[in-house]
Amino acid sequence: MSTIFKRTKILATLGPVTNSYEAVELLAKAGVNGFRLNFSHGTNEERDQQIQWVRDASKTMARPVAILQDLQGPKIRLGSLTEDVQVRAGDELILDNAAEHHDNVLPIQYNLAKKVQPGEPIYIFDGKVKTTVLEITSETAIKIRVENDGTLMSRKGINLPDTDFGGDILTEKDIADIHYGADKDIDFVALSFVQRAEDITNLRERLEALGSTARIIAKVETKAAIVPEALEEIVKASDGVMVARGDLAVEAGAEVVPIVQRRIIALCRRYGKLSIVATQMMASMVDNPEPTRAEVSDVASAVILGADAVMLSDETAMGSYPIETVQAMKRVILYTQENVPVAPMHEMSVAADKTMQNAICESAVALAEQLRVVAIVAETKSGATAANIASHRPNLPIISVTSSPRASQQLALSYANKSFVRPDGERAGLELAKELKLSGFLNDDNELSVVIVSGRQPGQIGATDTIRVRMLK
């Protein structure tokens, strides 16, 4: 190929320092394939503008760019304190959803009285202060005991690793945001603090009732979600999984995160789902123009494991070097993919569903690599065929052609996929491949060949049944 093409994609978060069309376009040109809109902050008016900027930049560059709506979820925080509170081991405090700060009573932005049980741990301020639930003191308040010395500040986050939210993880704000997103050009909805597969099912029912075609990304960041049986069911129920390493480290322990990350990527490959590795991938670049060696290694490890995408949060939302961060991440991805093959997952990499489509896609990848073609061309309506091919992690581009703009945008985050919108037709894939050869994206060698995966009925979902090898003359 004459064009440098990264197979692991980059998802970047928009924020104060990138809240302009110019910034969005520069990020996309630097290598961003999708933008995360963090619904924990900002207004719908700001979202309207950001969505328009992303779509305008996409048109300018003539390539699809994904938009991910990240729901806040039950992100529980302290309320406003009159001053910072110094606590010592053994102190007893009241967390009350209906009170102002006074004496040992601290306001909290969520009613925990209906959720927690005595004996359960509660971590405050990113785990800096550990406490234990002593009793439920009223319909809105609980008493906790402090287990270590520390400082509490206004609106600091709270984690409850052992608390079962009983399927009630969508807040009123989330529901309002879901309704907003259903009317907008949103490709993915990320569900925060998933505990079980039913959480995904509930959200899917809401989206379908609203007529939304957005795909669901389950954010794995709770202790309940990483139980092996629960995790596999979550992967199967979702369209993709984000390894939300920040809260996961607080809830389950930092030492757990690398193993869970590996397991999630493997399961996503097995079931043909999107995998996104997130949180602090290039955190030092919030303040510095170069990443640390540990951060470079972190990104490279995600690439070697076969993650579909790696995500930037504060680095592009509020950092001093957002463009440089994306450029650095892209360099790491390209160097790694060209020098180390994606790690085999043994039995985990074998497709879980023995369907004809899976067999066709697996065979197409094997044939493409054996014949050393320059690309696999996937004719796909919903994007499922292209995603299935991607799950086998070929070491060459997947050129996807679809008549659905939504599917094309969703494939922007899928491993090795470069997607195009074209009318359905029996020669859609072949004509696109010829077009890409003429444009120079594909090498102009006269002996150039591609593997084309398609169906006898173009445009019909689930009809993939054909593999062809074609020479591009």
C-alpha cells in the first residue's frame, strides 16, 4: 500500500481546549477516527455545535468519523461542602441526599439509602478515603465509618464496589440524554457503570423504542461486571466494550486492570464486538509535549492485544497538547503494527457462533493472507460482515462498502476498517477497489489483487455467502 494506514483506531474526547471547528478538524487530520462527547459536562446546545463540527470535518476530509455519546450514569459525588473536611480513621459521618453540609453531615448527589447495605465499603475521592457503611439512618441518609486519614472536598466522586444497583443504573439525566441523542446524529451510546447484561438490554429497548440506530458500548468499570460469567454475557449483549480503567482500578484494584483488559479484548474478538481501551493512555501529555515510556508501552500493548480503538480523555479535552498527543499515539500504533503481529488469542479468537457468515469471513482472511492481496473488500449493509472480518485481525486493510452512512460511521472505529458509502450493487466492492487503485490509496502494481466478500443479494442484511479474488487491472 502507498498510504500509511493504522489498524487500531483513535477515539478522542472533546472538551474546553478543543471546543471549536478548527480543533475538531485538526484532531481528525492528526489521526482521530471518532469523537467522544462526555455527557457528564456541558449543555445540549454545545453538543449540537460539536456534532455539526464533527460532521463538517468528516465532509471536508471525505472520510467517516464516529460520534460516541458517553452517558454519565450513576456517577455518585459529594455535594457542595462549606469547606474541605479533614477526616481521621474512626470518624463517623452521615451522607445525606436531602441535607446541606453541617457538622458531620455531608450532602451527596444520589440517594444511597435505598441501595447500600451495612458492611459495604464506600470509597471517596478516587479511593483516597475508604469508609464502611454502618447503618441506614433515614430514607435519605446513611452512617459511615472512616477507615483512614484524609481530606474530603466538594463534588468528589464516590465508588461502591460491592453495592448492587439492581438494574437501576440509568439516572433521570441519562434518560433525558438518551432522548436527546436519539434525535441527533449519534453512532454509539456508551453506558456507564454496567453491572450485568440486563443493563444493556434495558438500554437497547429504550433506543429501539426511540428509533435510534446507535450501537451500545458497555463501559466495564464495576466489580460486578468483571466476574467472568457476567463479563462474557455483557460482551455478548453489547455492540462493544470500553475498558474504563479509572473507576475500575478504584472499584476492583489497580492490579486487576491489565488482566481484565486482556480478557475483554479477547472476548470482543471472539464475539466480533468493538473493544476500546480508555483512561490515562497518554495522561502525562496533559502537561507535557512528549509521552512517558510507560505510556508508549501501554498504547503498544493495547495494539498488540488487538484492541479496536484506544481512547484519549483529558489529553484532548483539557490538555495543553491535544494535537501532539494524537500524533504521538498514531506513531506508536503504526510502529507497533508494522513490527509486531497481533497476539493470537488461541481458543478465544475462534468465532463463537458457527454461522455461515463467520465461516466465510474467517476463510476470506486466511485466503487474503495466503495470496498476499493488498486488501479485503467487504460489501456490507449493516457493517456486521466488516466487523466479523475485523475480529480475525488481518494484517491488511479492510475496505468496507455500504449504502448506509450510519454503518460507515460506526465502522470508523472498527479494527483495520476504511469504510465508504456507495449504492448497493453486484459490482460495488470491485468498482470501489478500482477507484482506490486509481486514487493511489492502493498501490498501482499491475498485478494488484483483492479478496471481495459479498452476498448474492446486495443490500440485504445477513446474506453474505461469497468470496471472490479479483485482479485490479
